[in-house]
Amino acid sequence: MSSDIVVVGAGMIGAACAEALSAAGLNVTVLDRAGIAGGTTAAGEGNVLVSDKAPGPELELARASRRRWPGLLAALREELGPALAEAEWEAKGGLVVATTEEAAAPLAHFAAAQRAVGIGAEEITPEAAARLEPHLTRSVTAAVHYPEDAQLQPVLAATTLLAAVRARGGEVRAGTTALGVSRDAAGRVSGVRTDDGTLACRAVVNACGPWAGSFAARAGAPITVLPRRGMILVTGPLPAGTVRRKVYDADYVGAVASSDADLQTSTVVESTRAGTVLIGSSRERVGFDETVRVDVLRELARKAVALFPVLAGVPVMRAYGGFRPYAPDHLPVIGADPRLPGLWHATGHEGAGIGLAAATGRLLADLYTGAVPELDPEPFRVDRPAVIEGEEAA
């Protein structure tokens, strides 16, 4: 059997690429060495954010994705039926707060820069923030409301996207490891080598997340995509309205953009439809070390209680961690690899992959089919120095 294109990786980014490619009429096969959405996607919070991105290419990708998600999910619900297309979409907005006088001015400056490019970033008083979130600490010195921020359930969303691929005649193979690519006489990709034989195809998409660098190296076209680990706490179910939207401390934006290898934590608190509360976030470069560090969890809990004192007596149900893929220049890698015709990449989204997936899939499909893309693909090109040459500091 053969496919037009094989997507390696059945997480959110791979699923979004596969869905967009199949919607363009291509026959798509998706491979994953484990299960569907079992890696980075399963360890995500489901954020679809514009609030944490400074003006630039990533923010434009986020805006395009935020526009696309609701319509895409509605269309898939119509196509597949509600049983196969539930993603728990919630357009509940976000709230970013400063809790010190020193943090107030930088938050206001960041919000002003976003408003200048059209983002809804409404500066509100601490009193107004308390009305939006009654259980929020009264130590707030400044606050910005982001009505465009949203949330979905990442595993359900990825499953929905892949259900569409199957419904259109594609295939999803879990438990199949991609070992590399085969090439024809002209040096183009002609197939994907797996532990179950070679699957013939005209092109392959490397959507392996934190493992994208490894697959690219096996394909003979290495890229610099590295893992950055994060931990999340999950509380037991709480009464409705305890936490109403995504709320985070203003220092979160700096942690997202930082290249520091040392542990960084910032306060992020948000509810889920099930009533649990997700508490993050941490970032550290420890390779693929899966050790659960109690000191990290303790710091997350301490900071969350400082932001929402009501959480002090709430039981923690579980904790989980995951590896997020990032490129040294903190931009996703989306597009064709000029060194190997037929090899494409969609990776490097770090902790923003859930929110950026819808636009990433559409951009890659447009580039593959020759359609005019909605976004300028240049900033995400594969052959930029940070990705091809890497950085020692990374």
C-alpha cells in the first residue's frame, strides 16, 4: 500500500497536519510509535492563547489558529457527528495579573504592544479583576483581560482530527515506529521505513514533537529541536466558578520566551470542564529525564495558593509532566526541508502547540499543495540558522 503523504507523529500537530492535508484531497497515513496523542499532547493543558505572545510571527500564527479552531471543530462535528467530534471547546478568556508594583508597568507595556497589532488586551483595575475572579488574591496591582483566550481538551481534539482523516480514507497506525526514509534514484523521499516494513509515499511530515530532531537525523537532514520539560498539578473537582478562566501571573510571559536551562516556574491556574483545576507551570532543560521532582511540584503549589488562596485546602489528585519541543530561536519549524525533497517538518511549538496546531496544519497543507498561504511562512522556514546549525547554548 502507498499514501500520498505520511505524517510521523499522532499528537496534536501531526493530527492537525494530517487533517488539513486530507481536507485538501490527499491520501494520508499517520504513524506513531506509541498511541494517539500519547506524548506531549497528553501532557498539555489545552491552551489556545494570544495573551502570552509578543507581536511577531508566533503571535500571527496564534491569531490565525484562534480564528480557525471554532470553525474547524464545528465543521468536523457536522462531518463526523457529535460522538466523534467532541473537543470541549471553551472560549472563556484569560486574565493576566501582576502582584507586585514592579511587575505592573511591564505588564501594561506588553499589553499596549499587543493592542497596537489588534489583540484584545483590556487593562482593568484590581477591583474589576476581582469581579471576574472572586477567589483571586487581593494583592493584584495590575490586570489585563484577554477575551480571545480559549481552551480545549487536547487529547479529544487530536482524536477528532484523526477521526476525520480516517473518515476521508486515510489511515492511522499506532504502535508503528518510523526508522527513517527511503529515497528514489533522484534522491527524493519515496517511502518511510518502519519496524513493520517500508510504506511508499511521495512525502513525509516530521511531526515528532520533542523527538523531531531524532527523526530528522535518521532521515539524513538533522534539525535542532530540543525537549523542555514541564510539570502540572491537577486538583480534585471544585465547585463551579472557583476558577472561571485561565489566570496567570505576568512573569509567565518571560518564562515562555526564556532560553535559560535552569528551572523556571510561573503561576498558571485554570479550570476544566470536569471541575478540576490545572496548576502550572514549570520549564527546565533536563533532556528526556522523566524524574518527578517533588520540589518543583511544591513550588507550583505554593505559587498557586498565593494567587488563589482558596486552593490552600484543596486536595491534589495527580501530577504529570511532559516534554515540549522547542527550537533555539523559539519559533516553530514549518515547511519543506530544502536538503531532502519530500521531507517536511512541523514541530518546535514548545508549550503552545495545542493553540497553534490549527493554523500550523493549514499552513503546511497550503505550502504542500501550492495554495496561497494565509500567513507568511518565511519566519518558520526549516533552513534558518538556529534550526539547521543549532546553537551551543541550546
